Amino acid sequence: MTSEAIRTYGAREIKKHLDAMRAEVEGVRQGQDIEYIHRMRVASRRMRSTLTLFGEHLPKQKRSHIARDVRDVTQALGEARDLDVQLESLKAALPELGSARYVPGLRRLELRLEQQRKEIQGHVNHAMDELEQDDTLNRIEQWIAPFLSDTGNVFLYSPALYELAFVGINARIQALLGHVPYIHDPANITELHAMRISAKRLRYTLEAFDDLYSGKLKPFISQTKSMQDELGLVHDLDVWIALVPQFISEERDRITTYFGHDGPIKRLLPGLVAFQKSRMALRDAAYQDYIGHWDKLEAEQVWPRLLQLINTPLDLELALRALRLARENPETAPGGAESGPEEGQPED
């Protein structure tokens, strides 16, 4: 199914995420602003998704090494990003909980998280060093360079590219829907987290093909992102609910080792217990918000409408007619002076 259109389109998408990764490297290394790590992690995830979609249609040489190097960046940044989010959440909770008796426990938890975060920064810097030493970003650029030059005569709206889009998006939709039988049980933490991952993967795949569909995928991208964010909040709260008892146990062991008894833990418990209870209440509300949104998506037939949209260009007769017209009138093809397909086909 590999075609010139697939290679060209894929190379353009890879270049987009390559530029995004390059823009964040120095900020990630400095570690002063948590948004650098967030943006770099998202860019690397998008890159991995794009490599999965288009990698096999590009030259095989060095492909697996590039995919591995990008994966290593994503994983190295993951723990740092998770700690950044937890610290932000904890700092926001301090004034919310109010009582002075809660402060010692929350401050101790904050201290331990900050210590972990400082340690993790070393891993982050090591990942950036390896990224530069392996020359990964430059190797990606060299890999895709042949497909980014002299593309003016490449007709992107090819049946092969639309078929690739349909197969990729449909697979992600089916993976998402596979979790539906389990999500109405609020205690099913594993499936809810898995559905979040499926929503993220669907979103990245939709984003990769949005240009092909002239922005018509944007409403579905927005809906998927909202669902991903809702499930992300549920997951973050589940992590807190499990983390607090574990933290209490570890801190009790530290105190006992230092003092010979666990007496000082008592001044920490009110804040930690109150914080855990507040996360439980927020989790219940976040789960209900998510289920309400999911039920609305199903009632509005969002997924069948998305499938209908991505299936429409697979009308090969229409696609071939557009191809014939483009060959007869090359100035109207993508990259020409009057770029844009005939009515009924997406614009570049």
C-alpha cells in the first residue's frame, strides 16, 4: 500500500513533531519550568504515534533505532512529569484543606516528592545527553529529508493514503470501544486507565490525519481530548488514593528507624488522612463527570459519525476521478498555484 503520497504525508507529520521536540531540549535540561517537560513528552508521544503509522512506509534502515530512542525519551520524562503534576496538585490542596493541623503532614509529603523530583532531574538530563550523543533528532531529519523535497507534484489525496487513515483510525476506535463493557463500574481502575490510554492513542492518530480531512476531524479530536482529560483526572486521583497509605507506612518506618518508636507520625496523620479523603471525594465527582460525558457521546452517535467520515473517501471511484482531474489540471493539485481538490474532496 506504500505510495509516494504516504511517504510525503508521513514525512511532513514526522517533521512537525521533530521541530516540536527540538524546541524543548534546552528547557527540559534546565528544569526551571515544568511546561518544557510536558511539551517535550507530548511531542515525543506524538512522534511515536506517527512513527507507528508511517514508519513502515519509509526506508527501513535505522527505523527501529529511531523508534527506540524516541521511546526512551518518553519514558525518561514520564516519572518527572508525574511528580510535577503531583506537586502542583498538592500545593493547590494546602489552602483548600485549611486547618493548621493538616499542614505538617502535607508539608512532609511535599518534601518527599520534591526530593524525588530533584533526583529524577538527573535521569532527565541523562536522557537529553543520550538524545544529543546519539544524534537522534538529526538522524530523523536525514531519514525523512528525501520525502520533503520536490513534492510539488505529489498528489496527496490518494486512495492508499485514505485507506491508511481509515485502517489506523478505525483500529483506535475499536480499541477504545473494547473497554466500554467495563467502565460503568467505578471500582474498575485498570480498565478506566486503559481506556484513557486508548483515548490518547486515538487522539494522536486523528491529529496525524486531520490535514488530510481538511480539519473535519477537529470536533472529534476535541471530544477525545476532553475524554482523555477526564480519565486522566480519575487516574491521577486513583494514584493519590493508593499513594497516601503507602507514604504513611514508609514515613512510619523512617521515623521508627530514627527515633526508635513511631510517636512523631501522629502529628502527620491528620493532614495525610484529610488529603486522602478529599481525593476520594474528588474522584467520585470526576468519575461521574466522565460517565455523563461518555453517555452523551454515545447518545450523539459520535463514533458512528466519525467512522462514516473516515470511510467516505474510500469511495475509490470518486478518489480516482479526483486523481484524473489533477493529472489533467496539475495547477489545481496540492502544491500548485490554486491548491485544492474538487468539491466533495478535502482541501490541503
